[in-house]
Amino acid sequence: MNPIEQQRERARTATGEELKSFLYHPSADVLLALLENPAVDETSLGLLLARKDLPAEVLEHVAASKAFLKSYGVKRALVFHPRAPRLVGLRLLRDLYLMDLVQYSLSPLASAELKRHAEGYIIARLPQLPLGQRITLARRGPARVAGALLATGHAQVLEIALENPRLTEAQVLKVLWREKLPQAVVLTVANHRKWSQSYNVRLALVRNAATPLSMVLAFLPEMKVEDLRELAAPGVVPENLRKYLLAEVHRRMQAAKRGAAEYVARSDSNSLAQTKNQEGSEEE
């Protein structure tokens, strides 16, 4: 019997300190044999899963054991393990508690795919959460979750979600592009000290049917002409707003023409003055 075979046999029956020493064995074969040991309990399994260098086949073996997965701590350790196989993470993510899902979605080590799944599970639970937890998520949850909370229009969550440092312009725009958005959301964004200064957010507010006309008219002078033309195309915005957009485009065009004419007049005047000065110099 070779040394690895001997160690595998010992690992299957080890107890106490000897069992603990096997938890740090470098061989995947020995570790798999150790998992067959009835003396391996939740505590020793937790120590094993804390190893960042644990082979993927060992993690898969733990994840395939119904007995091991009776422990929430084991499930959590598997999901958070940096070497956890993708399918293991996908299968066990949905079983995590809310705040563990939040922690995972914010982890720099987690894959983008699994983070999105974690955020999706959080968002799916939002309607059942008490107000206190929704406020906590609005304050320090990931951007996508903050955006989902913003879209609900809940008065006690709106301002907090908009102040979330992880909230991105992309998420705010995604909310403003929704149909049948509560007007409270539109008004809060339009009056927010940070988000109301964003050109793209203002453009989205102009497009949104819930934005009061007075706010839209206040934004129009700062809109680009090409954006105004696009918004003024038939069917993009309500007809009563479209006439204001067309009027603003017309005003800009007239102002541009006047500016061009004044520029030409100034240029001609300067040329005439230079000619006279040259003639005067020649006479002298």
C-alpha cells in the first residue's frame, strides 16, 4: 500500500487532533476520504471550507452531500468559497439569508453572473420585507436593488435610495424609463440635488409622461437641439408637449441665424475699418 493509500485509510477513521491535522492535507484524494469519516462534524467541516486552496472536487463532494447541506453554515461557506464551482453557487444561492445575499452581491471576489442572481433573489423578496429592512437595503444595498426600491415610490425609501453611494446613473435612468412610474418617484428625482443636475436624467424626465409640464419647460433651454428634434418626432411625447419642443427648436434656429448674421455684420464692419485705416496710412 502506497503512502497516499495509507493516509486515505487513516483519514477515514481519524479522530481528535489527528482528524484536525488531516483537514489541512494537500491531497484531494485524502480529503475526499476524510469526508467519509463519520467523525467529521459541522465544526471540522467549517475549518475545511475555510481553506482558500481547497480543490474544486472536494467542494463538489460537499455540495452533493444532503447530510452536509443540512447545515446553513456549510451552504454559506460553499457559496462564498472563491473556488466554488459555478453550478454549486447557482444551486445554493437561493438558500442564503437576505443579508448574506447582500454581502455576496457586494463581494469583489464573486462573479458578475452570480452577483446578478443574488441581486435578483433580493429583489424578489422586497415585497415581503418589513420597512426597516427595505430602508437598510436602500441605504447600503447594491445599485440594482436600490433602483428597484426607488421604483416602488415608497415615501420613506425614495430619498434614502437616491443617496445610496452605489446607485448609478444607469439605474436611475432604468427607473425613469419605466411605464406607469409613480409620480412621486419622478418629482423626487427631478428635485434631487445630485440627480437633477445630470443631463441624461433630465432628458429621461422630459421623456417621462409623469413629469409635470412646468418642470419639462424649465429643462428645455438646456437640452441639445438634436435631442429636442428627436423628442419632437411624432409619437415620442404627448402632442401638447411636442408643440413646446418644436417651438424651442424654432427659437434655437432663429437665434442661430441671428447670431450668424451678427457675426457676418461684425466681420464686414471690421474689414471696412481695416481698409480705411490702410488707406489713411498710405495717404500719410
